[in-house]
Amino acid sequence: VTSGGAVTLADAANSINQLSLNSSAAGNITFNNGNPSGLSLTGYTQGTSGNTSITTAGNLVIDTPLVNTNGGTMSLQSGGTISQGTGKYVQTGPLVLSAPGDITLTKAGNAFNQVSASTTTGGVNLTTSASNLNVTGLSVPLGSASLQNLGGGLNFTGSASIGGNLVLDLQGGISQTAPISVAGAFEV
């Protein structure tokens, strides 16, 4: 899909296996996919402003660099898991992740400065290179979570609730303005 403006393909009955989204102008990108087989995101360009929302009924695999430098929010929602292909990365401002299964974005080159992640049965493993990572929410009731910031510190600005272990690997300090609840081990 190539567009000179906003992209709105929001029908949940869409059934797509591979998707390339490219918007060269200002506007939001909204895509819904009802295909339970999953979605491979193979191309992505966001215009000069706007938010991105990608929702799929199956697994979501990022098979292209996702770069959004305009400051808009990128929301990725999957009915399965969220993962990255080899050599692919996510670079954006605010990042919102939701899936019932594992959320794994650990590839080199990831750079996001704000994240909210929620899973119902899986774990969350994230790596970024931000000067400071703001965690605006982290919900992992049945799994463990690992957050790595290769560029700096971390601030919990939203609550974090982890049913398993929480491991933080940071190049800077850690602070909080919201509560953290960890049922297992908390390692910093």
C-alpha cells in the first residue's frame, strides 16, 4: 500500500499474509487484519506526522525496519505473538504493544523512548537504545519480563505487574513514579 496521505484499512475481516505500508504525507496509518495465520510486515514508511496502529488476529512478525521519526505513537496489537526478523528494528517515539503471547523485540537497532506492553499468557523481552526509557505500563501476569536499555536509564511512569521475574539491564539509572509488583525475582 502506497499513499500520499492517511491510510485507513480498518475492516477486521481483512485477510492479509504480508503487508507493506508506505505513507508519504501527514496522517495516521490504521490497519486491521483478521487473518489468524498471522501477518508479516514487509515494508513501512510513515509520513511527516501521525500515529500508526497495526492490529492482526494472528502472530505479528516485523520483517522490515519500522522507523517513525515524526513523534507519533506506534501501536502493535497481535492475537498471538509479536516478534522481529533478523536484522530488523523498531525506531519510534511512544510504542504500545499488546498480545496474549510473547512480545519479543530484542534486535540491535531498536530505539524507542517510551513503551507500554501487555500480555495475558506470555512474557515481554525488549531491547532499546534510548537516552532514557519511560515505561508507561507493563502487564505480564503469567510470565517474566526483561527490559534492556543500551543507551541509558529507565523510569517507571506507569505501573508494572509481573507474575514471574523482572530483569533490568541498563546503562543508566532507574527511577519510578508508579508502583512495581513482581511475584518472582527482581534483578537490576
